[in-house]
Amino acid sequence: MAIFQKHSLLTFRPHLWQASSEIVRFCLAFLLAALPTVTANDEVPPVVHQDSWGDFWLFRFLVNAAGYASIVIPGFLLIQYFKKKNYLETGRGICFPVIKSCVFGNEAKSAHQDDVLLTARNETVESSTARQVFKLLFCAAGLQISYLTWGVLQERVMTRTYGATESDPGEKFKDSQFLVFMNRILACTVAGLYCALIKQPRHGAPMYKYSFASLSNILSSWCQYEALKYISFPTQVLAKASKVIPVMLMGKLVSRKSYEYWEYLTAALISVGVSMFLLTSTHGKQLSTVTTFSGVVLLAGYIAFDSFTSNWQDALFTYKMSSVQMMFGVNVFSCLFTVGSLLEQGALLESVRFMARHSEFAAHAVLLSVCSAFGQLFIFYTINQFGAAVFTIIMTLRQAFAILLSCLIYGHAVTVMGGLGVAVVFIALFLRVYARSRMKKRAKKPPVGESPVQKV
């Protein structure tokens, strides 16, 4: 057997060498393609230029990942140590409750969070029509104001300069991780106050399990901010709206899921609409950014990390917890990861100095964090009161308004064909929401004598 293995290695060594060469060539091609490109007419906007390798997005991503690893790896080793030591039965002392909560949790799993939502949903059905209309308008207004303001500020912070004068072009803020930290620390504070003031279910999930969703959430937010340096905000919004396509592909390949004909139809319409917009709206001379390979890679990273976050959070809801408890747990680890990485890189003080130099940026960063934190609360409240279908419709309208506002404020040029592409995307999204709600109503028709119960 040993002789056969040696012969096999000698036989396949040329193939391994060839495969390794192909991998090296691919990596070099990837790095060269990811570098910002300059057109012959020098019309590439200044946001794409890099001052040094330290400003290149892939380098910063690897540095941030190394910072997170310096926290994750020791934490993982400690968790494995406590589990192997059977600390739950042998542990004593002041630290025992903290370690038990972080590593082992306090309660067994429940069926799902539906039991938490049913009471609120039943109260919603019994309340008056006028009260319901007021609640719906309140939720819609809160979501629109929070996330439209957040989108406008996000583009302002990442694509424009601060402190510009006639003699000085000003400087741009480059550290997306600091913005993620600002958003998460305020969201953590708001969720913590909410949990302290309003009674919540007894928490049972091991705290360390929040770290997985937290890490993917940080990376998805970072990719989202960085992508704005290479693509326009309307392009980013449309790419986020088309997340259904990779989700369906992944479900088909990995989970062997089957989909209805209307799901394939709406996914195809979304793909056509996004293609129409991307292929026709990058020729205008007034564009402030261009779609580059780097932007596409960052958008793909955002979609991948964001998909993992939602799936992991859904799995965590098998423990007895509210949405605000989830928000608090995820943001606690997000604050830990980001502040640790920023301190290791020495970027925290540099970002604070930038805030001190530019009061306008400080106001924008604080308002960005406020909109993000309260937007999350509006998301949880809207889904709790009206269900996922109504929430999806409101957020789809928000995406359309965000594109319109971005084009009006920042002068993005959109051709007639690009506008038709946007319309196709949102028509497909509304068709998807409508078809899904019809399918749910058919599947949930109760037997005679029972009243229907709507679930998320």
C-alpha cells in the first residue's frame, strides 16, 4: 500500500504542480483586476485612487481579519478548555455565573420564537382599525426616515471630502471599521437600555454563539461601506435588492430545495432589471463613481456575510429570546471585535483626531449611528406587529426612495433604460411579496371552526 501511495504521488506530482501554477496565476490576475483601473480619458473619479498599499481594500480586509482572529482564537481555546474540564459541574467561585452564561447558557431550547410573537400579533388583530392604521404609518415613517437618512449620510461620508476650501481640496475619511464601531456601540447601548427597562424573556443561549453572527455582521457592514468607494449608491441598493438570486442558487445546490415557478420568474426579472441598470448607467460623464471589479467583489462579500448572519440568527432564535436581546448580544461582540481591532492597528485615535478636525464629520457619524440603531428597533417592532410581508413592502419602497434621493442629491446619471431596469427590479420584488403572501394564505387555511393565525 505504501508503494502504491508513493507511485500515486509521483504520478500526480506534475498535475499538482500544474494546478498550483494555475492557482498562482489566478491569484495574480485577481489582484491586478481588483486594483482600481484608470481609463484612457482619465475620467476615473478621485474616490478610486489609492495613496498607498495601506489604503487598498484587500490589505485592510486582511489586517482587520487578523485583528478579529487575535480575539476569536483565544476565546475559542478558552471555551474548549472549560468544556473539556466539565466546568459546569466542577466550577465554583465568583466567576462561575459569568462563565456558565457565556459558555453553557442557562436554559434548554424552545420550539421557536413564535410563542413570543403570537401574543403581540393577537393583540394587534384585536385592536381598533384606527389604532392599527396609526401604528402602520408610525412604523413606515420610522423605517423610511431612519434608513433614507442613513443611506444619504453613508454615501456622503464615504465618497466626499471634509474641510475643503478654495486652496485645500480637503481629506476623505478612509476607515470603514470605525464607522461600524460607531454604529454598533450606539445600537448596543439602545438595546441594553431597552432590555433593562422592558421585561424580556429569561435568556438561555450561550453568549459566545452571538459572536458568529457578530463577526459576519461586522464584515458585511465593512464591505458595504467600502463598496461605495468603487460603485455608486444606486448600484449598491439594486445589488442588495437582488440578494434573492444567490440565496436561491445556494438553496438549490446545497440544500436541494425546490422552488415555485413564480420564484424563478421573479428572480429572472430581478436579474434582467439589475443588468439593464448596470449596463446603461455607467456611460454618463457625471457619475461620481464607477463600477469596478473591486466593487463587485465587495458587494459579493457583503451578500455572502449578510446571508450567513440572517441564517445564524434564525438558528439562535430556537432559544427563548426576544429580538432586542438578539440585537444586544450581537452588538456586544461587535463592539468587542471592532474596538480591539482598531486599538491593535492604532486606528481608533487617528479616527478620533479626524472627528476633532472636522466637526461636520463628527455630526454625520453620530447621526449615522442614531439612524442605524433606531432603524433596527423599527425593524423588530414592525415585524412583531404586522409580519414580514408588510415589512418587506415598506423596505422595498425605501430602496426605491433611496435611489431617487441619491440621484437627486449627488447627481448620479441614470438613463431611460437604467430607469426601466430599476422599475423591473421593484415590480419583481412586489410580485414576489404578493405571491408569497398568497401561498402562505393557501397553506394556512384553518379547519372549520378555527381562526387563522398569521406567523412570520
